[in-house]
Amino acid sequence: MQTKKEFRKRDFFYLLPLWLLSLIVPDADDLYSYRSKEFKRREFYYLGAVLFLPLIWSDPHFHHLMVLAGIYAILALGLSLFLGYAGQISLGHAAFFGIGAYTTAILTTRYAFPTFLAFWASATTAATAAFLIGKPILKLKGYFLALATLGFAEIFLVIVRETQTLTGGVIGIFGIPWFSIAGFSFDTYLKQYYLIWGVLLGLFLFSKNLVRSKLGRASLAVAASEDAAKSVGIDVAQIKIKVFVMSAAFAGFAGSLFACIMSTANPEAFSLGFSTLIVMMVILGGMGNLYGPIFGSILLTYLMDILGRYQEWSLPIYGVILILLLIFFPDGIGTRVGIRLIYLIGYWAKKKKRDEGKL
């Protein structure tokens, strides 16, 4: 039987979100008997929180940070499919992000394409580039694959900087129009918030169904052991290329939205440091679930914003915080918090029953 002594001190850090959950859950007795259907129903409450949060917290700076966090979450979610579910390493997703941004920038500023069509064209271009380079480099494994994707990212930066007539060189392309659909322009932070998180929600639902599909189960088998997957008839090469292409398409979507939100595309935004940042978002959030990359994106976006106020001390503090997070949360903050919340919900419901004399 759980006692107060066994109730560890760090559990109190989770009491606030537990209290928030108790406000939206009708009956605590239902929490003790955890069922997936019940928690699926409560995902609608989380969706409601996303919808009403910007209306409650009307600070434009908060809206802008959440817009950036949503864009990074789209990119991290795609990388999570490749890194967390397929078990492959990529340090070149900033290149696909840049391909999406430059595709939208070129099509909208030079050929007067609607941003909505450029949005889909960006994902298609990034996916096509992933398919072309994926055929040769996905034959590599581990660190060799990471170095190959890193090389692709550096080649992309060189091409962007040197082709001034097409990409604007080191200056980049400016004057990219706001994202618009049927004449409705997303020209404020609040509108952009709902745009970005709406796209993220759609891609999240797509990813959730994907990991439960035949392709998703095959990806998990490849991540566990490629040799074992081959022995049961799984085409490992095809699985890896499909997941890689879909992951790049996510990056293309994110790049297109980033270009429309920032109204610019320049090579400084797609450097190696940015690739590393996205990988850290996936790792810190947790690679074994789809919620982790979203949580990691929000965490690091706010962390960078807070540390940006300390100028010369920002990088050392940032490094120390990342090291501590990796030490104390090796399986990801999102994963650990999710497990802990489920434990606390069960404990809280059991305690209530015991206080009422039911146990």
C-alpha cells in the first residue's frame, strides 16, 4: 500500500497539472481504472486548452513564441518518425526545412503563386529531394548515416549562398506574403497561432494513425533490428525511404510556414546549429511517443527566449541546462511526465477512495 513516505518529493512538482486535470475530469473514480478510451476522450480537453489558451493569455509575445514552437514542433514531429520510430539518425533536416522555405519564397515572390499552393509545393519538393538522396545514403547506418545527412545539409547551404540569382545568396529573399486561404490572410500573431497549431494537429493525427498502421509497425521492427525485420519478409530499404520521405515532407511544410510567418528566407536560419536544435527537441521530449517532440519544442523555444536576455552567459547556461535535463530525464521529459501523471492520477483516485472508506 502506498504510504506518504514512499510518495517522493519530486511528485509535488506534478500536483499543479494534476489539479488542472481534476478541474476538467468529471469523476476522479474513473481515473483509477485507466483505459485508453477514457484518455482518448480527454484528448479533446487538451485540444480545448490549445484553442482557448491564446484567448486567455493575450500577450502578442506569447503568441509569437507559440507560433515558432508550433513550427519547430512540426519539424520535430517529422524527425521523430525517422529518429524515434524508424531508428535512423539524421542531422540534415534543416536542409529540408530550408528547401520548403525557399520553394515558397521563390514561387510566391517571383511567380505570384498563392501561398496555399506554395505550401503543398514546398512539401512535395522536400519529399522529392529526400527520395533522390535517400536511395544512396540510407544504405548507410548509424554515425555514417548521420555524417551523410550532415554533408547534404552543408551542400544545401553552399548552393543557397552561391546561387544569388535564384536564392538571393547570403542576403536571402524578402517580401514573402502572409499565408492566405481564399483571400483570408493570416496577418496577426493570433491568426498565425491557429494556423500553425491547426496544421500541427492535422499532422499529429496523421502520424498517430501512421505509427499504428502496417508501415508504422514495420518501422518499429526495423528500429529494433534490421536483420530480424528482413528475416520476416520486411523490405527494410523501402520502409526507411518511405519514412525518410514523409519526414522530409513534414520539414517542407514547416519551412513553408516559417517563410510566410517571417516574410523572409535566408541561409542563416538553416544552419547545422538548427539541425542540432531540432534533434535536441526530439530527444529531450522523448523519442518513443508523438507528444514528446511537441513538448520538447515548446520547452526549448521558451528556454532560448529566456536565455537570450543574458547575452554572453546564454550559451553556457543553455549547455548546462541541456546536460542536466539529459541526466535526469534520459528517456525524455514528455515520456517521464506522461508516465508520472498517470501514476499520480491513479494514486490520487486511490487516496480519495481510501479517505471515503471504500478501500
